[in-house]
Amino acid sequence: MSDRVMMKHGGGGRAMRALIEEIFVRGAPDGLPAGTVGLAAMDDGAAIPIGEGRWLVVTTDSHVISPIFFPGGDIGRLAVSGTVNDLAMMGATSVLALTCAVILEEGFSRDELERVQVSVRATCKEASAPIVTGDTKVMRRGEIDGVVLNTTGIGITDRVVRDSGLRPGDRIIVTGTLGDHGIAVLATRHALDLEGDLRSDVAPIASMIAHVLARHGAAVTAMKDPTRGGLASALSEMAQKSGVGVVLDQSALPIADEVRAAAELLGIDPLVVANEGKAVMGVRAGEADAVIAALREHPLGRNAAIVGTCTSERVGALVIDTGFGRRLLTEPEGELLPRIC
């Protein structure tokens, strides 16, 4: 075990989860209200009961990305979308309020700051998620790289959806194509001249999730957004917490042609690359087709697909059925692409 924090500890994989468990979760406070989903759960947020059958859901996130502007989005859209999506993954699709703290490096362009703020406002309007308070700090040149945004979100739900609710027989659904965000940011960061329209998928998906939960909420057993570490990291964590294994159908995994081509050229598996406008859902087998139909009614869910099945075998393992055989999909130790979200 290293006695220093490394970049891999912020990458969304095994190393980050171990750091959180060993440093932050250990000794987490007791005495919380009965039914609270707290820090020890390591879910997308906390859920605090506030009355009969109602929960207050709270989540917080800090956003560091290079470059801060990229095809399909920017750090402002990323910050609002990421927080709204974390609330939605726990069933809180109606956002009461957001906070936004901005940490700036001395010398940061005022024009770029205004451009980020315009994006923040536009995304808040799109997500029906008002910012009600915030904070601003300025660091000396070189003490921080450009700009960091921290956002906190508060929402209400009548049913908390956990990331640990998968059961054998459940179907795994992804709500759209995989790897779009990470590959687009990587190509922009390194000025790679790749063919195709590589664009981030960053978007607030609460309205899509609300649409599905309103129609088939009882069928949805678990949700998580596959951000850092991609599908492999999110689904590994879900499987481990739920005590199931997962078999994925390789032919069913939705990956855009340009992302697949770029990933093959770069030697990167798109299943370990960050997404910022997608969800992974566990759904009861008998209603999986109905959930897919509901997702595809929404513009952000038109490429939704059933990609796998939960089993009682090989708990915590992800197995990909290639059609010719099976192979393990290994959760990354850390993010291949640092400063991605």
C-alpha cells in the first residue's frame, strides 16, 4: 500500500473505492435517523427520511476537467449535469436546489469564466435545477489549474433507488452509447485528428429517469451513472454490493462507430471510459422490454439497450459473452484518463 495519494485514487476504480473505505468511511458517524442511506453505503448520494415514505436526497461533487471546453460541453454543463444525475440515480428526479462553489486560479480569463457561467445557467434551466447559493475563491497562479467547480444537489423522492438492489435474473440496461465523453475529451486534450464526430454525451438525464420511474418504477431495482471508470467500474460496484454476477452480451453493448474506431486505434476499451449522460439500470426481467420502450420515447434514451443478465454465480464478476466464448471484464484500478470529470 502506498503512503501517498496517487492519480489513480481519483479515477473511479478499485483504488479510489479502497481509499474512501479506508480513510473516509471508517469511523463514519452513527446515530443517523433509521432508514438513512449514509456515507458508509458509498452510493451516489445520501438519503435521509423526512416523513412517512419520503426522503431528502443530498449529493455533492467536485469537477476538474482538462480541457474545460470540449465538443458537446464544458465544465459548467458537466458540473450541473453530474449533480442532477447523481440525485436521479437515487430516485430524486425533482431537484429542489443546487449550490455551486467556484475556485479560480489567478489570471483565469474573465471571458472564459462568463462563458462557463452561461453554460451553467442554460443547463440549470434544462434540468429545472435552480442554484440558490454558492461561494467563490481565488488561488495564486500555479496553486490550482484554471478552475474547479463544486456542486451540491438536494432533491426529494418517495422511493430511494440504491445501487445495491440487483438480484439474480434481473436484466442490465444501459440508456445509450458508451464511452462518448471520455473519448471526446481525450481526443480534444491531445489534439488527435480522428475521424468522425466525437462528442461528449454530457447531459442532465433526470427527466428521462423520471419518465421511466413514473411508468415502471417498481421494476427498477438499481441504478448508477457510469462516470469515472465507465460501465466496468459502475457495474462491478453494483454487482459486488448486490451479491450477484453479471453476464454481458457483447453484441448488445451500444457503442457508436466513431467511438469504437477511436478506442481501437488508441488501444482503449470503451467499457472503462467515462460517460456523463447515461445510466446503468437493473430491471426485473419481465418488464425489461417495457422499460426499454419507455427509455426510447425520450430523446436521451433512443439508443437504450438490454446488455446483460444478473446471475447467482461468480459474485462481483463481470463476464462478457462474445458469441464465441466468454471473458472477464476487469474493473480498472484507476481512471485511464485523469481529470475527465
